[in-house]
Amino acid sequence: MSTQYVYRFGNGATEGSKEMKSLLGGKGANLAEMSAIGLPVPPGFTVTTETCHYYSSNQHSWPVGLNHQIKIGLQHVEQALGRTLGDPSKPLLVSVRSGAAQSMPGMMDTVLNLGMNDEVVAGLAQESGNERFAYDAYRRFIDMFGDVVMGVHHHYFEEAIESMKMAKGVTEDLELDTEDLKQLVEQFKSIYETHAGHSFPTDPHTQLEHAINAVFNSWDSNRAIKYRRINKITGLLGTAVNVQAMVYGNMGDSSGTGVCFTRNPSNGEPELYGEYLVNAQGEDVVAGIRTPKPISEMAEEFPTSYEELMRMTTDLEKHYQNMQDIEFTIQDGSLYILQTRNGKRTGRAALRTAVDLVSEGITDKVTAVKDLVEPGHLDQLLHPGFKDELAYQEDVLATGLPASPGAAVGQVIFTADEAESWAQDGKKVILVRIETSPEDVGGMDAAQGILTSRGGMTSHAAVVARGWGKPCVAGCGDVAIKYADKSFTVGGKTIREGDWISINGSTGEVIHGAQELVSAQMSEDFVTFMKWADDVRPMKVRTNADTPEDAKKAISFGAEGIGLCRTEHMFFEGNRIQSVREMILAKSDEVRKSALNKLLPFQRDDFKGIFRAMTGMPVTIRLLDPPLHEFLPHDEAGKHEMAELMGISVGEVEAKLHELEEFNPMLGHRGCRLGITFPEITVMQTRAIIEAAVEVRNSGFDPYPEIMVPLIGTVEEFQNQKKVIQETAEKVFEQAGTRIDYLIGTMIEVPRAALTATAIAREADFFSFGTNDLTQMCFGYSRDDAGKFLPGYVEHKILRDDPFQVLDQEGVGQLVQMATEHGRDANTTLKVGICGEHGGDPESVGFCYRLGFDYVSCSPFRVPIARLSAAQAHLSK
């Protein structure tokens, strides 16, 4: 049986459905779905994502049978409308659009009005009785086909039309008459021939073949690859191609086109939100060439179509149980729906939409948790806002459209490449553009925020920024940008590259200078939604915290304990570093113990504060991990200061540094190796932990200490340190006359520990995977230096992701899985968690859930992300 490459939709012959996104792409699947439920969708056909994959994998050739299936698909459209591609008497024009399984707004290519030539334009003019419309469609087609299909850049055509408007003394495209457009068509054909090296193709079937190939090629364009990398979109075959009969929004004042959302994508308010243009085609709305009108005004200009649109958008939202992003066209008073998809939205909007859709009975809590809010949405909610919006009012330079909410502060930069370069140097930048294009996505991602002088609320900048939760002010027409001078002027003031500005994406304000930011506040919708997530989440979420303040912050974000408390961070507080250095410089056990006794009360007080903050919750405390040289100064001024404070010579300081120097300190004298060499360090830290727990328990709190031995590679190392901990704890209990429960476990971060997990689990109460070091040792990468080459590895697909950001399940993950399974076979009560940075990565959290972990642990600000990721992993099992 031959492979089906083409699926038809519309006119009672629909072959797809919304469940077929992986094969038909999101757009194709939804076109099929809308056709099946009776919405006014122009007929067409979809070429599958599998075809794109074949094309990319076989030197840009088509599979056998595709050409025939496309002819059958085209016949379906021709018969449905009684029109024929290339027939001047009854001309059929089509659009050719991309559509991947996951939405990638603006990243791939589109061609409108395909099928035009000199004979067809004359026939279309005669049939429609609107010669201006016909030639407007023709010049648009030459522009788009030249730009998208043949690489003749759009700006060549734009220069020609701008020159004509200037010569006529007009500012709008609509002010050009029929004769002007006829001249433009000839100019555009000449531009095409000059830059493409051949005359404009007149055969519509040749045009269609080239356009389909161009859409396939756009899947591998730099901008599409970069967008997929930024958004971690992987595992897709390619893009589908949707060929659909054209409907025309540019036939005059009874026609128009627009984009709308069933709810406000910035804040989630239940209102139809969007924009439209009269006498225009769809690309005009998103390209920012003309300033669109708010969708509410459509009620007066197109009252019948507006009522139909309201009804259809409500039906679509109920059908998909999700907020929808809809493209529509009105042709001579008749409404057509050209696309629907789940709308990109901010974190704030996602939460409100989820809560409202449940309260309105459109969906249920489980579906809301599983499908309506992404972990990245919660990350957006933690972005800061301005401390005082009234304080900067005198510094407001201009006000544009509040395209994507939030506050951003940075230095002005005018190109995407420079934005990426500056951001890599650690600078915070605001990308300022007349309008953004898909080519700018790298710079948009690198920037703190985006400012454009053209474009509306559904422009490219607005849609992409909202999807990423990045502040954006769009359509700020008072800002006059001069790329050549690297500056913009507003209200007589000139702002140059490198100057600081602030933008308020919630109000549209552009502010001079760097305004003060404050942390975000969690909404009632956040609390409600996260409770739903927690109700279905079996795996716990802890935090990595070293201070009571961090612990309290994490609790406010929903943490259920501490999975990693790093004791070495406490050694740098106040004057205690001097006692640490005394301990390092000690030439005898007695002197070393004396120095450690000075540290004991500090450590004890630290732990008391953390136990109070986390009362009733487990607290995993890692014993001293880094090598000792990290506590000594390496600069000349620091050496002299230390020598003076210690009453020793600079030479003695340098001698100790030389003694502690290691070729590879990350694999050197650190972790449990320090505790074995200097057991008095383990004794002091254990005393501090247990004494603190006893004291706070006696004060009415409920501590649950878990003592973690770092960097073991053999069971004997663990046994050595476990014995020291137990003996020390027993002495404290004897002195205190009371006992508390505590656990002793280890960090699995050395590959040998994972390989010998059976023996270690017989001795340990818990495993906590330190996946930062485990990744480092498995790959043989230094995490401090790997940044020099890992981006290139990801770009060239040598690695799918940076393994320090997303857990390498194929390699490192195999060690984690083996150690977990072998450990639990040996010890059925073994508690298992993860405390590396992977504990806050959604994909890695899902992996931990599938292995049956008891908890994941991450930084306080990623706790909500881990909570939702754990719930979604459970619901997707």
C-alpha cells in the first residue's frame, strides 16, 4: 500500500483531525478539524511532515507518488470552487503555508496569491470588476514569491513601492491607484529578474512546486533552528505544507483581515482581543506595515461578521478547551476562518485562563494542570516589576502598545547580532527595532526586553515576546530610529547605543534611565492553580537553600523540605573565615580542633535558623565539599591581609597555598576525602547539626536532619564517615539527655558510586544524586570550561542539549537509573532524590518521576516549576 503524503480538507472530503498534529502539523490538523465541525474554512490540502523529512533526508527530492497526490489534492480544491489554477476565466489562487506540530510563529515561510501571471491578473480583474484589487494581489505575489522562494530580499520591492509613494506624495499603500500598481508589477518583475537571474515564472504549477519546496527548506533555516533551540523543541520530523484556496481581504472596504485571541493573552481577561485591517491581506496585520484597528471596532464596521466571529470563537474555545489564536478574513462581507491554534500567552494570562476555564465549566482541573500552563509560564511570574511606577513619570520618553507585560531595564542595542554579543559579555540589553522579523529571534531571546516603533499587539515582536514572557513595547511611533547612527530620537531627546532605558510592557511606557526593579508577587490564581497541581503530584519538591532567608522564600514557593544545604557557604559569613583559615594553617590536630571549636557555635546557629524555618520538613545537610584552597586568598592584597591577621609571614601563606595546590582540584582533596583526612571537620559539623536539632526541638520545633556525605566512590569511604557521624551524635545525645531521629546518606556524584550502589545502599539511608558533578565526570567535561564548546555542540547537533542544563538521560541517566534500581533492591526503604540544577528542569523532573524518585530539589525560584513539572509527569505517564 502506497504512503499517503497528502490529506484533503473542506467541502465534505476532510481526511484529518486535531489528533494528527505530528503528521499534519498544528495548522493542518486544525484546518481539518474546523472543516469537520462545519466552520467556514476555504478548502485545501496538507502535505505531511513525513514528506518534509523525506525531502530533507534525500537531497531535496520528492518521494515517488507525491506529485500525483498533489494533483489530486488540487483537483479537490478546483472542483469545490468551480475554479482552476491558471485559468484566466475562472482563476484559482492559493496560499502555501507552513505548519509544524508545535507552533513556531513567523519562523517558517508563507506565500499568498500563488497562481498569478499576466493572463490570470487580467481575468481576475474582469471577473471581480475590481482591477485595483487584482493588481494589488499580483504585486504582493511577486514580492512574496521572490523573497520567500527565490531569496530576492523583500527590501528591494519595498524600496520600489516607497519610491513610488514618495513620487506621488502619499504615505499609505492604499493611496496608490490601479495604474500605480500596474507599474509596480512591471518594476517588481524587473527586480526579480535582476536578482534571481531569470524571468518571473508564469506557470502556476511550477510556482506551486517551488513554493512547497521553499516551505520545506524553511524548516532548516537559521531562524527556525535557532527558535527550536531557544524553545527546546525537539523530536519533530519537519513542517507540513498547507495549500489552501485564497480568500481576499483586499477587495475593498467590504473586506478585511485580522487576528484575534479568545482571551487577552497578556492578562487572561475573558474578552475577544485582537486587531484587524480593512482592505488588506493577513501579512499586513502581523508585519506592522499598517497600524491595525482594535477588534472591538469591527462591531461597527462589520457588524454581521463580528457577531459570527464572536460565536465561532466561543465555539472553538469550548471545542479545544483552551484559549485560541485565530486568523480570519472577510471577503466582500463573508467571514472565513483560516487558522486556529492554542494561543501563546504570558504566565499571568495562562494561570487566569486555566482557573477561569475550570470555573466556567469548559474544562476540568486535571486537564488544566496537564495542558493549560507550561512550566515556563511560572518562570515568567517570577520576573521583576518596577518598584515605583509613579516615581519615573517625569522620565517617560514615549508610550507605545503594551505588547507583553513585565519590566525590563537594559542598554539600548539596535541589531539582534549585537544583542546576542553584548548579552554573552554579561550586559543587559533592550533590543530596539523598527519592527522585528523571524531573523531577530536570537537577539530577542538575549535581550531583557524589546521595543519596536512599528507593529501592533499581534505583530511578530508581540507574539514572540508574550510566548517567552519577555517585556515588549510595540508600535511606539514617536520613537524615530536611525540604524545608521545607532540611535533613536523621541521628543527632541536622542538615545544612543549603550544608553540605559527601561520599558514597561504592561503599560507601554518607555522610560529614560535604569529604573529600580522589585520581585514579583504571586497572585490568587497562582495559589489556586498550584494547589490543583499539588493534589495530583506524588513526588515531593524540595529546595537547595543555605540560609533561613532562602528557606523561607522557598517555602513561600511551595518547597517541602531542603534537599541540599551547602555548609561551606556559611564559612564565608562575617569573621568566621578567619577561623576557617586558622584551621587550614594548623600544624597539629590540637590547633586544628581549637579553630574548629570557634566555628562550632556559628555552624550551630546557622542550622538552628534553618531548622526553625523548615520545622516539620526534612533538611539534607551536605558536609564540607570544596577543596581547602578555596578558602584562602589568591591575590597579593588578600595574602598580606591574611598574614597580618594571622600573625604569620606572607611566605607562610604562600607555602600553604603551594601545599594545597592541585592540578585538578575538582577531582582532588575534597568532599569525604577531607573528612577522612581530617575527621575533626566531620565531628564539628555533625555536632553543630545534632546540637542545633536538639535545641530547636526543645524549643517546640520539629527538626528532621539528614546528614549527607559528599563525593564518595567506595562503600568504605561512606562507612568511615558514617562511623564518625554516629559516634559524634551519640555523644551529643548522652550530654543532652535526649535523642532525635536523623538519617545518614550520601551524594551519588562519582560514577563508581553509581556502579557500586548495591553495597552503598546497604549502609545508607538515602541517595541524593549530585548530577552536576556526575555529568562532569561521565562526560569528562569541566563544567567551568565547557561553555567554550558546548553551544557549538548543541548547534551542530552533536548534543541535543547542554547536559549541565538538561539531564543526559541516555548516558548519565543510565547511571542514575541503575544506581536507583540496585540501591532499592538492596535497601527497600532507601530514599532517593536529586539535588543538582537538573532538579528544576522540567524534562529532567519527568525523568526522575519515571524512576520513582521520592523528591527533586532545586533553587527556590524554580520550586514552582518543579511542582508543576512533577504533576504533569504524573498525568502524562
